[in-house]
Amino acid sequence: MYYPIKRKFRGYFYLLGNIHLSSTVSVILVIVLILFCWNQDVGLCQGWPEIKTRLLSDKCFSVVESDGGTRKRHCPHHDLNGKLDEEQLIYVLGTLDREIWFVPKNKMVAQKHLEKHYNRFINKAMQNGLKSPVNINQAKLTELVMLPLIGPVLAVKIVEYRNRHNMYMTIQDIKKVEGIGQGTFNAIRHYISLD
């Protein structure tokens, strides 16, 4: 009876040793993955969480630059499955001027690539048209760009203003957004609401 119990304990120790070994290997793989991901700089124009952006393949970005040992991936606009994310596309187009580039001409390359996607999106969206007024306190970027004279830059500014000030109290408050003057307000006032 003494020997089977001893063998049983040996089996547990063997199993624990293998678990410890596999845990160590897992930890090493995670560290290697983290080091790989953090060796590249992800551009500023992003609205997604940093970890999500770091896991994307290079094909999900408009431009990938390199400056010596640092890689910089600009303007993510495809998700992990490679599908175009229109909200993200509008966000990166609207914040493109905030991006810092190793090679300035790459900004034009990125802009051209993003605008090609955006033009397809906006043409398709405009065929359907607006079904009801756009609620400026809740509207997504994809809805805001449907408004007359509102492109990605102003759409992002509208959302950022709303986020800073919680909400618009009147539709006239949208004129407080930089870039929206009386002319733009006159063009959109019949298409916006607070409800």
C-alpha cells in the first residue's frame, strides 16, 4: 500500500512540473509578443484602445513608416478581420493633421488612401439620404458627415466638443464648435436636433 501512494504523489509532482514548464513558456511568449508590439509606434490618429490597435496587421493602416529602428503605423481603419470601420475611417481622416510623420509626403499618401474609402462610403450613404434629423447629442461620426458642409474634420470637432461639454443645450450651441460659423449653421439647422 505504501508504494501506490508514493507513485500517486510522483504523478502529481510530474504534472505540477509540466504545468510550471508550460506556464513559463506561456509567460515568455507573452513577453516576446509585448516587446514586438511595443517596438512599433502607433500613430496618434486613433479612436480605438491601444492594445486593439497594436494587434492589427500592417494592412489595417493607411501608411507604415520606419525611421531607423522605430516603425510607425498611421491611421488604422480596418478591424482585426480586415473589414473597413467607417466610424474609425472618419475619425482618422478628421484627425489627420494631428499626426506626426517621419516623411511628410506620406501624409498625402495616407490621405489619398483614406479619401478613396471615404468617398465610397459617403456616396453610398448619400444615396440613402437622411431619414430624420441628426441628434447632435448622440450622433455618430457616420451620421454627422451626412449633414451639409460637414466633413470628417468638423464631425470629429462636433463630437469632441460634445464630449468636453457633456451635451448641446440648444442647436445654436453647435456654432461654438471651431469651424462652424453662421453660414454652416444655416446649412445644417433644419437637419439637426437635440432629441
